[in-house]
Amino acid sequence: MAHSTSEHYINQRFTKALSIVEHLPASSSFQPTKEEKLRLYGLFKQASEGDIVGSRPGVWDVVGRAKWDAWKRLEDMSSLEAKRMYVEALLNVATEVHKILT
């Protein structure tokens, strides 16, 4: 029962985190670095789709390769762990932004 409750809690926090990110205005002061964005992207993809499938994009697709690499690094991580880490990463970014603004 505790495992189920913990899983529900993580799923709930992940859903809330996605909603927050989705509703941020483009001009928001809440702007993660490129590295943080890639980390969040990889965690999101691992959480929602599991291990990456397919080949690494070609050398000329710099953005595609960076995204692919960010996701590939998380191979074998469970969906639940990726969700937990996504929330944690987002909270870390928010903390850094808060420090800058105060």
C-alpha cells in the first residue's frame, strides 16, 4: 500500500510540474539554462515514453542530437524515477531563479 501511495504522490507532483511548465509565459523570468532544459527534456521523455528508440540524429541536426543524447543518458531509468527526478530538477531551477530575483 505504501508503494502505491508513494507512486500516486510522485505521479501527482509530476503532473503539477508539467502544468506549471506548460503555462509559463515565454517572457517569464523563469528561464532554465540550456543544460537544465536538456535535462528536463530527457527526464520528461524517459518518464512519458521510456527508453529511447531509434538512431541518433545526424551531425547537422545539432538540436536533435542534443535532445537525443539527453534522453539516451537516462536509458534504463524507470518512468517513476524519471518523474521524481523531473520534479526535483524543476524545483532546483525554481530555487535558482528565486535566488536571482531576491
